[in-house]
Amino acid sequence: MSGRASVAIFVPHVGCPHRCSFCDQRAITGSQSVPHAQDVLSACERAVECGADLKNTEIAFFGGSFTAVPREYMLELLEAAKIYVKKGFRGIRLSTRPDAIDSEVLGILKDYGVTSIELGAQSMSDEVLMLNERGHTAEDVVRASSLVKEYGFTLGLQMMVGLYGSTPDTDIYTAERLIALKPSEARIYPTVILKNTRLGELFLKGEYRPYDLDGAVALCARLLDMFESAGISVIKLGLHSSQDVEKDMLGGLYHPAFRELCESLRYRNEMERLIGDDKQVAFTVPPKELSKVLGQKRSNIEYFRSKGVEVRVIPDPNASEHRIKRQTEDD
């Protein structure tokens, strides 16, 4: 294993004081049972046995509101994780609600070796937060973000696109507000409508209409540009592939390669800018970016062909990562 890695442990809807309109944590995480200390120890030991690069591997508690679970249970999981932090793991990452953060809990997390905290902001519109029964305000996100950074943790912020009551303009506003808080990382989750949720009921009644896929891809490509231009790494864009989500999904924005669709659109937009009025153009790209530049099923190439432009894309091992360059006669 090389680069950044994590041992992911999912803590489903345990202790969270709210049931948000979109939330069915067991479907989202694929977790059907509540983990305990032995599960944490076993997961970490498997990572060691598989040759994990410990100094670049975090133990990550996801799926629920970690600091809102019963305190005794939270400490049980942290005690187990701390054993492996002492053995050389990079640290502990967790996700939680903005209103489940205060100085006391941050002091505890610091003592146990937590290094990264992600806050589920979801929206910075109080109206959207209320409509989706989040139970916190935008100001809670601001307050919690400030505290997390004050205590020296790496701050991550999560947002959702296309929530009930939201619009593309609202989602762009949310991104602007989150960027202003200067997190190190962000996650962008397009809204998926699951069975047995309030959002599912609204959808079936015709009271909620999600964005279509093309519109969501265009919007998220723009959001990706916004975060990355501000120096904020988007570590996740779209839900991870899950049989539980696919089984329980009523509608919404789920695609197993959602991020690639967004990045392909970004490349298409860049190529369009570089092509100008020419009818035959060649680009060089890093080999690992080739599929994104071509688009799924060569959709970018076909897009330009439909406009009377022939585009060739040439993989170049010497090209810089994430860089597309128009080939000239001198190249």
C-alpha cells in the first residue's frame, strides 16, 4: 500500500439525536451491525498483515455521528484504535455533526490520537437544513469548524448537492461558505433518495424532484473547480459503490463513476477553450488521465465530432499530472 490509506470502520445510526430527511445509515454504509472494540482491533491487524504503510494510514470512524454516540461506547472504540496509533498508524479520523462538537469532546479526542475531524455540514442554508431536519444551523458549522482548527485537528467539511429545498445557486452558496472556513479537505455528496426516509416519501408524493444527472455533473464539476482553486482537496465526490444503496435507492444522483463524469466534463470544458475555431486538434495528457479526457465511451471525442471537430488525445508519460496540453507543430 502506498500514499494515503485508511482502515474504515462504519458506526451506523447509533446515538444520533436526529433522523435527517435523507438518512438511512445502514444502506449508506452497507453496515448491518454495530462495531465494537474487537472489530476495530481485527480491522487494524488485517491492515498490518496486508503490509499497510502505517505512517500514511488512518483509522477512520465513518457512517454515523461519532461524538454523539454514548460516551462509554465512543471511548471503547477510541481505546482500541489508540493501541494501533501507538504501533505507528498515522492517527484517527472521524466524522460527526457540527452540533456534537465542543471543547470537552475535542480534548478527549486529542488525548486518544485523533488527527482529522470531518463535519457533516451538508448545507449552509438554514432553510435547507430545517427542511431536511438536520437539527443544526449554518452557524453551528462555523462555530465547530473554528473549534476543530483551534485544537489543531485537520478539518474536513462535507456538503450534499440537491437536497430538498436546495437549488444549484444554493449549493454554490454552500460551497462558497465552506471554502471561506478554510478546511483542508472536503467531500461532496450528491443526494440519493432511499426507501424508508422522509425524502423518499416526498419523492413518491411528487413533492421533491432531484437534479437530473447531467445537471448534477455540471454543477459538481464547477464545485470541484471552486474547492481545488482554493487549495482544498476534494477527497470524495459521489457515494461509494454499494449494493445496499443500489437496492434501496428510489432515485437521485447515484453513479458508480460519478467523480470521473465530473472530471471528464472539466477536461471537455478545458479542451473547448483551447480548441477555439480549429477543426483538427491533438492534445497530450498523462496516461493515467486518458480515460477521463476521452470521456466514458469516448463521449468527449463524440461531443467534439458532433460539432465538426476531430480531436486526438495522445498519452504522454512526461506530461504533468492533471495537465492537458494542446500539441503544436513544434512538439
